[in-house]
Amino acid sequence: MVSVQIERPKNKYEIPTLYCYDKHRKNRVSMTVENLFLLLNNALGKLSQQSHTLNSEINNLLDQAINQLIVVGNNVTEEKLELLTKRVSLNNAKNRLLNFIKQIKHFSNMNEVEEFKRLVRVVEMVDRQTYNIRLALVEDNSLDFCLLNSKITLKVGAKNRDVSFFIYL
């Protein structure tokens, strides 16, 4: 569960902060919105540097996933609706692929949540120093393929920490 709160340390100033708790409301992990934007800008910037290979790589992944669903769909009589839904989702992703790659290729630093929503579907906090970034090309997790992993140094509290991130389709 993720919630957004405003921290007021000693009632001096406000820090917009994202919090993530486990299901028992323990093990709080926090990240400032500024650090989240730094992380996303860095991740999407590195992905844009690889944009020349992304189109063929993602297109091959989509084709393989669609073909696999066709084979599975021919052999299974139950769960056909779920398989068809995934297939439609993958076909929609394939139709949007060129425009999506174009947006990645021409990426420049963003500072608004709505701008990030065009490219990023969700950011998952694995722990305090590991984040999974899922791109908005596919509407679900039917393609769980890691496109890029890297590290960035962010100021967390009074210390600089290396934060790892993984970008998934």
C-alpha cells in the first residue's frame, strides 16, 4: 500500500513524501517526491539513450508473447476470456509501440506527475534501495521483461545512498 503524506519536521517546512507499508502497516519505506522525480528522469534518460535498439527488441517480445498466447489458446478451453484479454492488451501495445518509442527517444527531464504517467505505469518500492519501474506500454504485467537496470546516487536523509532501479515492460 502506498500513501502520500506531507512531513513537517519540527513544524518548519513541508516535504512531500511517498510512503510504502507492508500489509501489516509495518516496515515503512519512504522516498521524497524530489528523489522519485530524479530517479524517473535518470531512468528514462538512460532508456532514451538505448532507443535505437528498443523498437526491434520490444517488437520481438510482443510477437513472441502473442504467438505463445495463440498456441496456448488453441489448446485450452477454459480461461479463454483471460487469454483473449491479454492478447488484446499485447496487440494494443504493438499498435502504440512506435509512438511510445518516439516519446522515449525525445525524452527530456520532467517535473510533473501527469507527464510521467504517459511513460510510466507504476513504480514499485522493493525496499529502501531498490525500485522497479514499469512502463506504460502494456496495461498489465503480461510482459515481465527487464529492459534496463542501473544505479543512481540519491540523498536520503543526511546520507547519499546508491539506489538500484530496474525498468520493466
